[in-house]
Amino acid sequence: MNIFWQSFVDASINAPYMKRLSDYLNKIAAPGVRVHVEGVSPPDRAFGRLAELRCSITAIDNGIAAEEAGYDAYVMGHFQDPGLYELRSALRIPVVGAGEATLLAASQLGRRIGLVTLDPVFEVLHYEQADRYGLGARVDQVKGLGCTPQDFAAAFDGDLEAKARMLSDFAACARPMVDAGADVIVPAGVLPGLLIGGEHGFCVERAPVVNCAAVALKSAEMWVQLRALNGVEPSRGPSFAHANAQAREDFRSLLARRARFASVEQKVST
């Protein structure tokens, strides 16, 4: 099984994170599963709606290329899931959103969900996201850490003091939400998700913290297996009607003048 993981981080600027993410995903993957992690350049850096849209266009283009190259599943490894529904309508292979999969998983662990995101600018996007997934009444608190991807670099490069400091900052951000009634805490981003990935049984007071990176990967593995078992796909009615060849060709022509990532275009080795 080959899984394509789309990050919104630049592979060169945030090399320690990208390496740690790739190593971690391939370590926890089921036997026989390989995960390819792809970045975006320029990355999601000027946080806001326009940056989310720009990166989502590249992510969709890469998703179409990944399916053509033989990947078995696609993971939108950016918690806000921009372009997720469009990708799901464009591809036949399973398309998993890190945000959608994690919020649905968290809803099985507690009634009230608190989200810790990177920057306060994302707070309104997460409330909208929760509404889109039918969980608006259960995601009642979202708080931003006020940091950037670069702030995680030292922790992912092996600096234990930096990691401990960031874990402490995460817990400090989440604790008021738990005190206000949150049952479960979700790191609303793969960066903080990976940070807590190596912490077994990590909780903030009584509230478990859900590892969004692991949830997204295991969801992709599950849907590939279920598709192989009985051919299940998303509804191809109004919600995710499959885009025809002309629609995909027209979309990809938007980016025809840009060089695509060679690693995406290469066929998966058998």
C-alpha cells in the first residue's frame, strides 16, 4: 500500500520537521505500507484564507497526479482540510483529511472538544470546519498558540529542552479549555500533532490529546482496506459527484506552466 501525504510546509525551509514527519509516519505505518510526504513551496506562511486557497490548488493538482502515479490513498496533511471535498470528488482512491478524520475520532472520546491551533487567525476557520463536519455544537473552544512552523524546528531537530518548552506551552494553552469543560483536546495541526506523537498517554489534566498525524494515517489505511474488501467509495451523488476527465484536465491546465514535483509524477514502484 502506498499513501501520498500532502503537507503545506516547505521541504527545504522546514527540513527537520519534514524528515521527522516522514520517519514517524513510516515507522507507525502497518506492515507493507509506504508513506510519501510532499511539501508546498511557497508554503502556507501568510496565514489566512488566500494562502489556504493557494496551497489547496497545488494540493489538488498533486492529488490527481498521485492517483495517476498509482498511489492507493491521499491524505490532506493540513488540519484545515482546504480543498478536501474537491479532492474527494476528483479522485477514486480514498481521500482523508487530517482535520476531518481527527475531529470524528475525537468525538468518540468525549462530548466537548477543544482545539489548540497554531495561530489565532485559524480559530474562525476551525469553527467553520466543525460546522461543516456536523460537530459545531461539540467544538466549543479553539485557541491559538501564536507560533509558526519555524518555531518547531529545534524540537524536531533533537533539542529536548525546546520540545519540553513547546509541550508546556501546548498544555498551558489547553488547560483553560479543560477547566471550562473540554473532554478531549485536539492539536489542530500536524506540527503540534507530531510534537505530542512520541508522548504515550499524553493528557492535559483529565483530557486525552489526540494525535492527528496517527489518526489521519490509520484512517487512510482503513479506507484502502475497506475499498479492497467491498469496493466502498464516497457517495457519487450531489455531495461528491465524480469529476469527469474534462473537468480534471481543465483544472490541471491552471498549473500547466508550473513544474510539478518530479517525485509525484514518478510511478510507484511495484
